[in-house]
Amino acid sequence: MDRFSPVCLLWPVACISLASAQAPAGKSAAADALFQDMPVVEAAALHTQTLEDAPANVSVITASEIRTYGYRTLGEALSSIRGFYFVTDQVYEYAGVRGLNPPGDFNTRFLVMINGHPMTEIVYGSNAFFGQDFGLDMDLVERIEIIRGATSALYGSNGILTNINIVTRSPVDHPRVQMSVENDSGGHRKGILSGSADLGRGANLLVSLSWIDGGGESFYFSDYDRPESRNGRSTRRSDRERGFHGFANLLWRDWNVVVYLNNREKHIPVPWSADGVFADPDTRISDSRDFISGTWSRDVGAESKLRWQVSFDHYRYADFVGYGEREATSHASDRAFGDWASTQLTYRFPVKRWGYLTGGVFGTVEFRNRQYSDMLDPEPARLMDVQAADRVGAVFGQWERDLGKRWKASAGIRLDQSHRYGRALSPRASLVFQPSSADSMKFVFGRPFRNPTPYEQHYEDCGLAFLRSVKLRPETAQTVEVAIEHKFRPAVLGVVNVYHYGISDLIQAAVVDGLYQFQNLSSVKSRGVEAELGGRIGRAADVQVSVARQAASERAHGWMENSPKWIWKARAARSFARDRTGVSAQYQGLSSRMTLSGGMTKPVHLLDLTTNWRFFRDFDLIAGLRNATSYEYTHPVAIAVDQAPAPGRTFFFKLVWRSRE
């Protein structure tokens, strides 16, 4: 398997491309759905605009692409985007972008949003919702907006690397009733029931409920290859997962109300520390992330818009971890609680000869931000108990103007005031040059920031694994990006994106006397270039290829851990029989990555295959293979082992039924 060439993995892509090039030019409903005009983006500037006009380089994943390629989780969908890569420690999935995904970080340097509502929780500052722990089912997604670069000028802390905004399907576009079931060879099962209703008087409602239940997979850990640890082979029971998702969306006149419910329990096969119990079926975590938000918006005159959003968020985390030998195990538990309310008011209006101005105010009040750690047995003891509630207020403004027919300029600035971390000023400016209808050049500068999280600042466990940190400083960054976009044909787009990040006071866990402690490290630089070419070939095929060359290094220690120098991606899809059948293939490759101990992982070459059928007008069947060649590889992680094994070949199927209108 070590001699396996990535060129061999590209043959399905080539075959689909050749078939589509020779296909007849008959137009189908699938072609219209899959290859619609360039989609729009809203999160880049707080209003709807085309990708060409957006003040950043933006990628969009559409609902039709989610169905065509069989994406079942947010992580699977984002894996198709150039420059993104994911790792898992069998608990959460962690996203890497711009070469930054240090082991032990909880996805803290970018934002994930649902309809503009940030999903960042307040205890760990995490956006770790890329597997089945993400409570929004992919059937409900209309599009996923990926805005590259700094976004702190609009959204505050954490908006350093990228912003991912998931836009949900409107209740008026959803079937009256839809049901689906899915299963895979790893034992994971899922059922979804959703529906919509016209309530009259301008009110429309969408409700979705789902459950997940997984038997788990068996993994081999070479570090535990000894008889007392089952020769390094975990059991399925020690990796099982179960959870519940709920989602509701009410549209009524000027109001858009969203309710999001998500809880999960996950068992963990590998210990988190060197003295942990291997494959302990009782070692587990449970977490929940819920919110309710209401957005009121109204047009004021012909070109002005007023928008007010209010929300209440809830987060819970608990773990149960075994230590020592299996015959004499002691247990400890960490718990975290977060409850907070937020509100934001924005007003966008035209100013004669000055373009458009957007002004806004934002505020958050944390009612509870608590974390504590307990030793449960043999002698119960409270190891840590921290209350770290914060209050944040912000004001921001944005200016946009057309400078003639070919130039567009925008600039924004935001001032955040945190009760615990003080003030932060975040400017951003962009210039867009469009020499023709087929070309666009974008120049973007930003200065984003990230405040330390309560976990990074306060966590300790009385010498088990962590020391309490000294006073941490917020991270700041200087970012510069240049993107060149060219339409070779109306449906074929090429992009070259060059970027440079200088991050000061990066917060990362360092080893002190054999224990971890979060510290502000010296500056980190991330530089790279990404290139992508993709679009429609013929009437019913999609082909996309990309490559990213990146260099992320820390001044004192050199190359960053878990940072591949190269990322290659290719995908292709072809529909047949008037959209009743389709096939797709997707390849992604990563060069070697360094682990925390200084070791190197082997390169990664993954091939995914998917096919879908629509029959009896009301049914869809989607089936596929993930890691079709069963390629063996590992992820750099920050737990008891230096590298965690990734899943092998997995077969899945999904059956969807929808009512006729």
C-alpha cells in the first residue's frame, strides 16, 4: 500500500470527464439544478451579493452538490473545498485551513454560523461540529458559504482564517413530509423525519427531528500492542455514538425564528493521557449545543435595510474518564456549562456619492460560564471550579462603493470591548478590480483577533495532565490576500489565491515539567498559494481540480505540527437518464505531516465513490464508498497516542422518501 500512486486514484475522475465530453447535448433537470448560475453569498458583507462582487474569495457548496456527492456531514462537504483538511481523535473532527490545525486546538481560529448565527461556544471557544455532532442534517442545507480570510471586522473574536456560514432551506421550499434512513458498514445508523406547513397569515414552519446510533468501529493502536491491552485492538463498543438533533424554522412576516437542538454521547476507545485505560467501554463524553434566535428585518425605503437579531444559547459538556489499570481503575470527570444571550442591530443605507454604509452594535451577556473537574474515586475530590462569565459589547461600520465601472472598494472596522480581555480593534479593507465580465482581481487586508478561552486561561487538574496558565494575551494577526478569478467559459471558473498571515501571541499547549500548559508562543507565519479549476463539461457533468501549497511555521520551533505542505483535490460527477441516475468520484491527498513528538505521518490518498438513483418520483437512494481503496493512514493528535488511526473502507446507503405536492 505504501507504493500506491495518487495517479491511480484519478482514473474515475478521468473516466467520468471523458464520458461527459462525449455525451449528447440533451438538457436535463439535473443539469439545471447542478449547474445553475454562480450562487450568491450573504455572510461576506452582511447582505446578498454575487461571488464576483464579494470582498473576499468565496466558495459555495450547493444543495445539489450535497446530494450528488453524498455528503452526510459538514466535514465531508468541506473536505471538497480547496485547502481544507480534517483530522479526528475519535472524539471530534478538527478542520485545518491555511496550513493551521495544531493538535490540541478546538477549531478556535475560524467561525461556523447557521443563518448568520455563530456556533462558537463560550467555554472552549470551539467550532468542533463537523461530524454527527453537528445538529443540522445535510438534507436541510440550501448552501454553505466559505469566506476566506479575516472576518473579525464584522464578527469579532475568532474570525482569523475563514468564515463558514450554513444557509438552511426555506420552509416554503421543503416538502410537506420527508423521511430518510441511512446506515453504513461501520454500524452507524441515522433516521430523519422532517416536514413543512403553511400556517396561514404569512406564516410558514419547517420542523426536523433525527436520531443517530452507532455501533462504532474497531481500531488498531500500535502504542498499545501488548496482551493486557487487547494487543492494541479496540472494540466496537468502545467507539459507539448516539445522539438527537432537532431543528425548526418559522417565517412570519418580517420575522425569521430558528430553534436548534443537538445532544450526543460518544464513547472513546483511546485514552486521553498516558495513564488512561485503553478501550474502556465506560470512558465517554456527552455534549449538547442548543440555541433559539429571532431575526427581524425590514426594508426602509428602496435601498435601506434594518435588521435586528436576538438569541439565547446553551452549551453543556461532561466526560467520564478512567485512569490506571483495568483491574484498579479510578475515574475523573470534567464538566462545562455555558448560557448566554446576544443581540445585534444593523442598518445599511445609501449615501449620495459615497456608496453604501452599514452600521451596527452588538452585545453578549454570559449568565454562566463554568467549568469544574472532579476525581470521582477512590477518594472523591474537587480538582478545579472556575466561574469566568464575560460581557462583550461592540460597534462596527462598513463602507462600500463602486469606483467607476471596474473598481469596487470596501472598508470596515469594529471595536470590541470585553470585560475580561479589554479592547480589540479590527479593521479590514478590500479592493476588487473587474477588467471584464470574465475577470476579477481581489486585494484584501485584515487585522483579526482571538481572545483566550476560559479553558485555555483557567484549566488545571492538580497534576494529572494540565497546569494552570499564566495571564494569556489575545492573539492578533495581519493578513493579506490576493485572488485572481477568471471565467474560461460561463460555467468554467479558474482561481488563483495567494495569502500571507502573520499571527502574534499564538496560544498553544506547551510541555512544562511533563504537563501541558497553554502559553502565548512567538509569532507564526502562514503563507501559501492555491489554484482551482472547475465547472461544467457538456450538459450533465461537473469536474473540479485544485492544489494548495502552504507553509506554516512558528518562529521558535519551525514547521507547525499537522501542517501538510501540499493538498491535492479532484472531483467529478455525471448524471444520466434525465437526472434519475448519477455517479461521482472525489479524491483528496495530503503530504506528510509532523506530529507533536516530531514524527511524520505517511502521505494520505483518499478516494470516495458515490452513486444515486431517483425512482417512483418519490424516492432517492444514495450509496457510496468512503476511502474506497481502504488506504491505511493516521492523524496527528494531542492525546495519549501521537497518531490516531483513521477509518478504513466504509460502505453507506441512504434512502429518502418525500411526499408529492
